[in-house]
Amino acid sequence: MLYAILKPLIRWFGRVWFRLSVVGADRVPREGRLLLASNHLSVLDPALIGCVMPRQLDYMAKTELFQIPGFGALIRALNAHPVDRSGSDSTALRLALRLLGDGRAVLVFPEGTRGVEGSLQAARAGAGMLAALSGAPVLPVYIQGSGRALPKGAVLPRPARVTVAFGEPLQFAKTRGRTRYQDASDEIMAAIGRLKTEAEGGHPAAAGVTRTDPTTPGRTLAGRIH
């Protein structure tokens, strides 16, 4: 109930304060299980992505946010679910799989934490694991501008143009194995990278260039979806 009330209000605020726009909304499947995977720049990202979605969205949020008085209850009412980023959170994984099994749309952030406007971080294995175990279509999402609107450390949002771009759905075969999960996450991140290139006015093929994973010397991220 609260979700349905707040969604149009957030969309109105986004359009007025952030000149919020959306690209590729027609690519979003209207029904059935769906895993959305987006880059992450700001605590505003779930709300801004959710308000332009043509269907309700569930998303994973770090446990610490639920410990903030009032705010935790609010985001829980907006379909947020806690995830412990300090290690393997099997409870969050089982919940995400159950939500997908129920035909819902679930938003995750493959990078695992907020980054800096204009750059992408290496993907963690979690998003690929969800894609591989659930068999759900994966919708890549690129959000631009939210890192300027409310970056890390900021308290109040600033006027800044924000765009949410949806890509073409990806499909991964059901499989198991840490390496396969990481490969899937890397491919998802590569698709987000192509959306970034398009948003910046470049050719999408440019996003197929591999980049070094700063967390693992000598390892490169997947460049193209196969």
C-alpha cells in the first residue's frame, strides 16, 4: 500500500529536482521473474530506479540502513530487504531466490557497494550466482547522475540530471560453481558498461574493451555477452 502511494510522489520529485528521465522502459518485461542488475552510485538509486519501473520492485539493501530509526521501517515498506555485505549472506540469497521464484522483480548491485560517478567497479559473484541459480532473465541497468545528486557523505540531495537506462534482457543457463558465478557477474557488468558508453554518447562496441579488475591482479573482466 505504502509503495503504491510513494512511487508517484518519488517520480514527481525526481522529475522536478533531478530532471529524471528513462531510456529503454519498453525493454522491461511486465510480468514474470526478473533480476535487475545496476551500477551503484547513491542511496537514491533504488528509489529512482523503482519509480520509473512499470512494475513493483524488490531490492537488497545493506543491513546498516535498517538500523537507522524511521528510515529502516520506511525502506522495508518500500520492499527493501537487508543483506550483510561483510560475508556470505545465505539468508538474503534464499530470500532473493524465493522472490524470483514468486515471479517478482528484484534489484541487485553487482559491484556490492557505491562507486564514483562516471566509473564502474569490478563485479562480485553474487549477482551471477542469483542469475545462474534462478534462471531468471537479467535486465542490465545503468543509472547516471545520482552520484552527483547525493554522493557518499552528502546529507541533502543536490539538483542534478539523473537518467536511468534499461538494456536488453540477458539469459544465463542454470549452473553452479564459483567461477561460473563470477563469469556471469562479469558479463552482466560488461552489459552495464555498454549502457554507460551509450549514455555518454559513445558507440556501444567501445564498452566491449576489457578492463583490469583492481581486486585481482592480472584478471580482466568479460567484455562481451556471448
